[in-house]
Amino acid sequence: MLEIEGLSTGYGRVQVLWDLCLKVEEGEFVALVGANGAGKTTLLKTISGVIKPWSGSITFLGKRIDTLHANDIVDLGLSHIPEGRKLFTDMSIKENLEMGAYPKRTWKERRETMKWVFSLFPRLEERAGQLARTLSGGEQQMLAMGRGLMSKPRLVIIDEPSNGLAPRVVSEVFDILGSLHKEGITILLVEQNVRQTLATADRAYVLENGRIALQGSCTFLRESDHVRKAYLGL
Ligand SMILES: Nc1ncnc2c1ncn2[C@@H]1O[C@H](COP(=O)(O)OP(=O)(O)O)[C@@H](O)[C@H]1O
Ligand SMILES: [Mg+2]
């Protein structure tokens, strides 16, 4: 579904990603874990067309997307749920969700899609008229996910959804990602919460200083000495 080959990019003259290769097959739940500053957000922004690659290629559903505009990439069925939620804070839940349905393909069906999103996040329905900025951190993350689903994506790329949330809410967010995956949505999750991520995803990549240091099934990575020492504190 998604294939990245030899990807390098950065900001100005500073290179952040080095010759990166990564694949996500349809129906998989893949994670990319790494410390703060490793280049995780840069990678997701490059996939969604916000940052242009210096070299390498990104293919989605058999089509090169690294030369496309970000809105055309959303149209193809790839939704980026950004780090820090990036909600329209002075708009209601319902209005934020509608903003996610802007691709022509999905605008007409926005009412039905919103019903589906409300079925996944009942708490959003109860608060549909409430302003986004008045929601708790966990509810804001749910709204960011709901808005990302309004474009009816086939692949969701999601940046640190657990960041800043209380442990109980973090578990809830991971449960929701598991349910989305069961609904048939392919997921590429970026996280610093290595423990919970390796317990949830099928397969993961470990990003260190802009390079893939290690990859494999989550079972394999949980047992790797390097992962245990560097990320799990064991
Ligand atoms: N807009 C930017 N301009 C310049 N450098 C940036 C910018 N955004 C991120 N960086 C740098 O790129 C590197 C990787 O950052 P980032 O992709 O945000 O990492 P992560 O998401 O893994 O924490 C860091 O060294 C960071 O300082
Ligand atoms: Mg980041």
C-alpha cells in the first residue's frame, strides 16, 4: 500500500532523514518508534506532502505521491493525523469533523461518515456542539482522529496520539487504534511510547538519528537487547 525507498530530506541545509526505506502492506498495523528528535514527524510530513523529499520515492497504492500536493494525497485516501492534534479550537466538534470531509469524494457523504465516526467515538456525539478548546486532552485526541477519518482514508498515518495524556487515556487511545485496524483501516503509527506501541502493532521500525536502526515483528523487537535497554528500560 505504501512504499518508501531511499528517502532523504531535511530543512534548509540540515539533513534529517537518511536513505530511509519503509513499507506498509494493506491491512497492516505498522509502527515507527524513536526518541524525541529522531525524525518521526519529518517522515510523516514528507509522506503527506507537507515537506518535499530531497531524493528517493514514495508510492501509495501504486502511484508516486512524492511530487503531489498535500490535498491531492488526501484525495487518494491517505490521512495524516498530526502531532499536537492541530484542531480548529474555536470551532465545535461537528465543525471540526466537517473540515475533515473536504475532499470532493467525501463531502457529499459527510453526514453518513459523521455517524460512523460518532459510533467509534460516542463521547464526541454527546458533545457535538461544544468548542474543541473546551475538551479534555483525550477528547481532543479523539476529535483529531475523528476528523482524520472524515476523509474516508484507506491509510491513516498518526503522529504521537498518546503524547501528554494520562495513562488511563493512553490505553483508551491504543484500544481505539486497535478497533480502527479491525475496521479494515491500515495504520502507520509514530510513537515515543515504545512499550504500548510494541504491544499493539504487528510490525515496527526503530528510527535513530534519521536512520532505520532496526525493524521486525513487535514480538521480535520486544525481545531485542537493544530495544530493551534503549527504549524499555530493562
Ligand atoms: N521546521 C523545522 N526547521 C528546522 N529543523 C527542524 C524543523 N522541524 C524539525 N526539525 C529538526 O529535525 C529533527 C527531527 O525532528 P522531528 O522530525 O520533529 O523529530 P521527532 O518527531 O522524531 O521528535 C530535529 O533535529 C529537529 O530539530
Ligand atoms: Mg514528532
